[in-house]
Amino acid sequence: MTPGSEKNTSYCFVSGLITFVIIFSIVWALWRVFMDANGVLKFYTPMYGFSLVAVWLASILVISKVFEFYPFSAANMTGAAGIGRGLILTVLSLFLMLFITYGIFWNFIGKFGVAYFSPNSIVISGGSGAEPFIARENASTAIIYFVTAFIWWALAWDLGFGLWPWQGASQGVRGWSRFCSISILTVLTYAVLFHPHICQLFYPPQDKAGVAPWWAEYAGTGSAFFSLGLALCSLKWVVLSDLMWDGYPWRFLDRRGEGNFIRGVATLIGSVALGIISMVILLRIMNIFWMEPFEGGQYTDAPYFRYLHAGEISGFIVLAAFILKTYFNNFPNLSTLPLTALFRTIVSFIGGGVFYMFYYSTLSVWLLGKVPGIAQPDDTPLVWTMLFLSVVIVHAQFFGAWPVRRPTSGERLLRTG
């Protein structure tokens, strides 16, 4: 350890903690204005607010991970120029959120293609479930599923395939090519894992538009919360391997460090396998506390809640990993990567546990105006987690985590966090 490094480390933790408190306060203020049921706009219904936050997170990743800030430079900027650029990118991400939600889903796809993406189209179709509020919740649910698949593919592609196969192409060509590829894969993933459930939300079920949920027989539920939980459990390992493990073990398959086909396929298979294993472990832990779930069970006894809750727990861990990377210099940084990765992962899991305990405490009931208890129909912790995560990524990617991290001119932004 070099002279003065202890002081620098102490400064890093102090400034990181102060900045984290500020970011937490910003998230709290946003929640009180936009989401709180007793707040101003009351978007948290909860699916309507959930869809807006999920689309915003996807928009942020489109700008930073898919297009690599195109047409802007991928390099950081310092001083007022960096803050100005960050504000522009933030406004752009919010515009994309509004355009994707109301322009693409509500008034294009939902109006001219798949009706259930638009509340207005559902209401016009008539029948059971066509009331304005229910129609908006159902349309929002479909949007949530779609953009979740997009988020998973965007981060998995960045970690595994990277720049492949457009290494020598310009920034714009890479961005548009990657966007088209991820979008196609997202449509396929959504069609298989989520679309069957949405077709069952209406009476009678839309059995000519979508098959009955093929996972219902062994999952114990026809709800796509099964697929959502699996996607989030897998996404957790994508984020951990990217942020906490420096891209390993997938980087062993890539000599140039730019991504390739083999590394991409291995990342997909490996993250899904780890996601399945971790989801099974989480479900068994829930069985210890709440006993076996059963079809027709309510609240914690419902199979669909168990799958969703596994995804919610994974979301807390993902949030903790991003915070550790962004505000605490990815502590700890030891001499060997395997030991470092192990301790970082443990810290992320502990941090996720802290967020879990906070969210289900009486403190969050007071701060966030949430419904007390676990497994309440009007409570979805992923909304708060995604909102928090979106603000953290905006700060890290668009503003270079200033002032915790002061990048030099020309330095590339953090890979993910």
C-alpha cells in the first residue's frame, strides 16, 4: 500500500457514502412525486408506474449500452461540459421513455398490431376486462414483460457478444446493428416466455393468438411471473459477472476482449443455468419459511408470487452491485481476482439483504407510502428497485459518477455501472 492510500481510500468511502445519500434522497423525491399513492401523480397503480420505470431503464441502456452514446462520443467529459452532456442524455432518455410507451406501444403497435399493448384498443374491443383502469394495467403488464426481455438481452449482449461481429464498423453502424439484433431476440423471447400469459388475461382467453402457458404444468401457475423471475435471476448473474468478476469467466473465451460468438453463447447459457439454480435455491428457502405453495393459494402461498419474489430478491442484489461499483470503488480490491470476486459477491448479497429488510420495514411504509407486509397485490418492490437503479445508472453513465469519480478527458465511461 502506497503512502497516503489509506487516506485516499477513506476519502473515497466518505464521498461515496455522501453521494449515495444524495442519490437516495433524489430517488425518494421522485417516488413521492410520481409513484406514492398519497403523492402528486400517483402512477404507482402499480403496473402503470412499473411500466414507465421499466421503459426508462431500457431507454437508458439503449443510449449507453446499445448505441454507445451515438451520435455523441463514448468518452467522458469533464467540468461544465460533462454536466451539460449528462443533462442532455438524461432528457433524451426521458423523451425515449415517453415515445416508446405512448408512441410505439400505445399508439402504434397497440393500435395497428397487437391490441393488448394499448389501453385504448382494449377498451374499444369491449368485453370483460375492458374497463379503463384494468385495460391500462393489462397493457402495462405486457409492456413490462417486453422491456424486461430487452433489458436482459442488452446487458447479456454487452457482456458476451460485445462488439461482435461489427468490431471494425463505425459507432453508428454498431449501434443500429446491435439494436436490431437485440430487438429481434427480444421479440422471440417475449413471444415464448410472456405472450401466452397475456393472452390468458382476457375472457375468453385469446387461445387463437397465443398458446396456453406451456410452463403451467410443472411451474404450478400459468402466470408469466415464472418467466419474469427466471429472467431477473439470470440477469443478476450477468450483472455480477460484469461488475463484480470483471467479465470472468466468460473472458477466458475471448483473447481480444471485444466479445465474440463463443463468449456470447457461453454467457447466455451460463447465466441462464446460474439463474435456474439460484431461483430453485430461493424457492426452497421460501418453502422453509412459508411451506409449500399450492395452486389457488393467495399471497405468500401463491406459486406465482414465489417466482416473482425470487426475481425481486435478485433485483435488490443487482441494485447493491451497481451501488458498490459506482460509489464504493467496487470494494474490496484484493491482490487476486478470484478472492476479490468472491468478497464483492458476498458484499452484493449482503447489500441486497439490507435493501430487502429496508423495503419490508415500517420505515419504508413511512418513507415510500407502500402497503405494509409481504406479497400484497398493490405492492411491487421492483418498481422502487428499477427507479433507484435507473437513477444510479444515469449518474454513472451520463455524468461519470461525478463527483465521486472524476474521469480524465477521453476516458471511457463505466462498462455497466
